[in-house]
Amino acid sequence: MVAVLLFPPVRPHTPGVFATGRTLEECRRNLAAVIGEWLVIRLRRALPIPPVAGRTV
């Protein structure tokens, strides 16, 4: 079985942000890494970073 997390659920501001893992905990770790990479790409390209969970960067 593979766990899949989408973050944030069905939110268009973070297209392509998702993670998979063999367990929920592995999936959460992978998701944290994907979000970090997503932020780096946005910063390097001078793209806006939308608020996530009400927090801004």
C-alpha cells in the first residue's frame, strides 16, 4: 500500500505539490522535502509565494 498526500488539499496555489510514501510518516517527510524544493524554485525564479495555512514567507 502507498500513502499519497496532497498539500494543501485541492488548492490551486501550489500546483504539482504532492508526495507519496510507503507509510503516512514517510509520505509526510517526503512532502516536507517537496514543499522545501517548491519554495526554492519559486524564490529562484522570483515568483510569488502564496500564503500557506494563513502564513506568509
